[in-house]
Amino acid sequence: MNKKLTVGIIGAGRIGKVHAASIMNFIPEAQIKYISDPWEGAKEWVDSLNGPIYTANTTDIFKDKEVEAVLICSSTDTHVKYIIEAANAKKHIFCEKPIDHDISRIQAAVAAVEENGVKFQIGFNRRFDNNFKAVKKAIVDGSIGDVRFVNITSRDPGAPSVEYIKVSGGIFMDMTIHDFDMARFLAGSEVEEVYTKAAVMVDPEIGKAGDYDSAAIVLTFKNGAIGIINNCREASYGYDQRVEVFGSKGMVNITNNLHSRAVISTKDGVTGEKPLDFFMDRYTQSYADEVKEFINAIVNNGELTTCVADGLKSVEIAKAATESAKTGVPVKL
């Protein structure tokens, strides 16, 4: 039997638990040696897993030569520190988005990854969703011709707390960043200009915190394609995730995932299910698939779908979108 890849997880919050479950239940090629988190309840949860070792000190992970890869699932303000420490310890890195809110700090992380020659994957899980992968396939195989428009609708079922928004980096860094990455992924080109119109339509407290809860963004790509993203922190009918790509030969689009496809038709009307109400339900499989690719790329020295440059590009676009929203004019990248 081949030796399993030994990994450490930093962060025992919601996403750390998701990735731990993925490795333990779906990825037999890997084993978790450590889970690190200073949170009070973390030890009890880690002990309940009957396998991984709990530590409050991330140094235990970085110093242990058995640990070959690290999954960074902690708060954004810690990402760069841990990326640099992991890279310098010659450990491969999976990091949740965004890498950081500051471009110069991200560049320091990029440099550390490149200097040490370790593999790096950023957690843009939507690239691994079967629906989005089908859209990408239709583009790559030429079914719809040259891409002309990428239309993305992304709306949450409800706004997060204002306390969270104050530290999230804002709607473009926290929410739209996934859409920026997906727009680049589908357009197959880099963004050269961003124009944003943003408003506060859901909760006045979000505006008082200096953020927006609704936005429309127009992206101009270097290949001539145009991207249109619309976001809202609240959709009364559930988690709204739709994409349409229009090209010179046709169009491909995906609709929302539903609890079922059953449609009831009566004399009173035609009704169906609402979309799934939570991102963890909508993208459950994609979280497992992205980590599986990360592990397999290390074990088999393969390529990764996302890299450290993708993390940098998405933040650059988010910064430009924020500037455009504030100034009311397009921003060049």
C-alpha cells in the first residue's frame, strides 16, 4: 500500500471542518496529522475525530518533516504569514480566498511560493463545480465560438452580520471575488477595465459600516469579451447562482440547483422548488473535489487548476471594483 500524504490543517472553523471531512471521508490518498486553532472549542472537536492531533501552535505543523502539505483555513489576516512559513518549510499550500486584502502582502506570498518551488492552490471552489465545468467545456471545445459576453448572477439568501462585514474587506473582496475569478476563468482572458455601480438596498447598517450590499460590475477583457456581474446580499427565494456565456456560435447557461426538479401543475398555477438556501449545500461536492485535486497534484506531481497568481488577480480586480464604486468612473488595471 502506498504511503499516504500527510497534511496539517490551520483553522477549525466552518471551512476547516469541511476540508477535514473531505480528506477523512473522500480522499484515501491523504491523512491529517494536525489541526491547529487557538479557538476554545477546537480541541474537543479535533479529539472527536479520533485521528488528527490538536495543537494551538502552528509551529508544530511547520516543523514536522512528516507534514508535506498545509491547508490554510484561518482568518484572512493570517494567510500571508502562514503561506510564507509553509513555503519556507517546503510544504505545499492550499489557501482559502482571499490571500489578503493588501496587494504588497500578496506579492510577498507569491515570492515565497515561487522561491521555494512549492505547489499552491487558492480555494476558488466554483471552478470545480460540475455546472461551471460544463460551461467551461463548452467554451474550450468551441461549441459556442468566440466568447462575447459572460453574464454572472450571484446573490446570497441573506446578508451576513455587520460585524462580519466590518472585517471581511467588503462585498467585492468577500463575495464578488468568486465571480471575478469565474469571469476570468470563463472568458479565458485578463480584465483590463472595471466599472462598478453599487448601492445599499438591503440594510442601512451595511452602508454605515462603509460597504455596499448590491452591485453591478462591468468587466472589459483583453480579448474583447465583456463580463457583467450582478450581486446582492439578499435574495428572498434562496441562493441564486446562474451563469450565461454568449459566443459567436451560440450560448451556454446554467441555472440554480434545486432541492428537486419536480414541477406541480394545477388549475391554480405551476410551481416548483426554490434554489438551495446555503452555499455549503450548493457547492458541497466542489469543496471535496478541489482538495482532492490538490492532494493528487502533490502525490502525482500534477498540475493545479488554480494558482497563487489567480489569488492575486482576483484581489486586484476587487480593489479596482471598490475604487470604481467610490469614484463612479471606470478603473484600468
